[in-house]
Amino acid sequence: MNLIKPVFSIAILFLTLQTAAFAQNGNLSDIFKTHMNETVQNVKSSDSADEKRAILDRSFNKMLKAVDKIEDNATISDKEQSQLKAFRNTIEDKSNQLNGLKGFKRVADEDLEEFSDYSQQAMEQADRTLTISLTTLLLVVIILLLL
């Protein structure tokens, strides 16, 4: 009878910890999509082409810095590393298109709003879901807010 209480308590503790671990997973893609949506809104509300370009450039740089922080500070699996690398490549390609780097033609001033929509759609249509721990997720949110 005395053995039942500790075993039962350990089982409850184990189930609680396991549930907490699953509850701490977050979808990084959703955070980046939300960030990109805010960027698109800012681009569309801006009057100047230079300001639109600067907004997009800052947004891409923030996302790249957030990916860098995840890679440097988070313990992630090989699968998550490959997903982050693919995501980084997508962001870098958009940044290079915006600025006309690495063989891309620079986005014309009159096409910046359309390009911001295109960039947002590319991120939303990406079929990769980046799932990370809550701690890393909070780190990304803080990075995107502070930069």
C-alpha cells in the first residue's frame, strides 16, 4: 500500500512534465508570418519608395538575425537545422531581390508594394513548419520586437 502512493505520484509527475513539454512547442512560421504581415502593412502605409525599401530591408535583416540567434542559442535537431537553413535561404533570396544582389535585378520602386505582398505569400505558402521550444520562441519574439 505504501508503494502505490509514490508510484502514482511519479506517474502523475511524469505525465505533467510530458504535457508541459508538448505545450511548450511553438510554431516559428506563424511568428515570421505575423512579422511579415506587419511589414507589408507598413510598406503599404508608407508614401516614399525609399522608406518602403528601408522597411522591407529592416524586416528581412531582423528575421535573419532571429534565425542566427536560434542557430547560436537553441538546441535544435538536424531536421530543425535544415528547416532553418531553407528558411534562411528564402529570406536571403528576398533580400537579394530587393537590393539587386547576387544576380538578382533590383526591385523597381513602383513594384515595392507588390514585392512585399509576394514576399509575404512566399512565406505563407512555404510548407515547412518550424517548431521550437517556448524559450526559443520567446527569444525570437523579443529579437523581432527589439530590432
